[in-house]
Amino acid sequence: MRKVILFFSVIISCCAFAQTGELSGIILDDEISGEGLPFADVYIEGTTKGTNTDMEGKFTISGIEPGVYTVGVSFVGYETKKITGVKIVDGEVTKISETLGLSAASLETVVVT
């Protein structure tokens, strides 16, 4: 009986300490000031992981399973970017830095009569 309990204890402890990685970085404003872009969306495609940048444009996403991902970055009024080939490694912090420029989209004139 002790061997069975020991076996399950080892299995549970291995699962509890599963390795994950972390993604952090900064999103910069390419058009106006070159400073950090506050409250930009940063997300990992194909997962439910994502966050917003802080007031300085910095972000951190923790608890990411190891692998190669595409990271999306967006902000209202700015272009959306996809960063491919972002590699997350067990127990390491992967850093990225990206700039966003203003979107070229424009609205047509609306006339109300």
C-alpha cells in the first residue's frame, strides 16, 4: 500500500510542478512619440493567454506552455501586428519589443439630411 501511495504522490507532484515559460516585452508608439503604448492588447494566438500593456507599454504573460507561438499586438487606431515564431522555453523569459504605427484606414464622409 505504501508503494501505491508513494507512486501517486510522485505523479501528483510532477503534475503540480509542470514547467511553463513567460513572455514579456514592450510595445512602442512608432508614429507620434516613440514611447511605450499604454493599454495595447497582447495575446497568444490559439490560447486564452493575453494581457494589456501598462502605462509604459510593458507587459508580461506567465504560465505559457513551451512551444512556438504567434503573438498578436493591437491598439485602437493603430495597425495590428502578428509576430510569428515566438519560442517559449521551460523556466525562461522570452522578451519581445515591437512598434505599432497608425492605421491607414479612413472613414468616408457621412452627410445627414
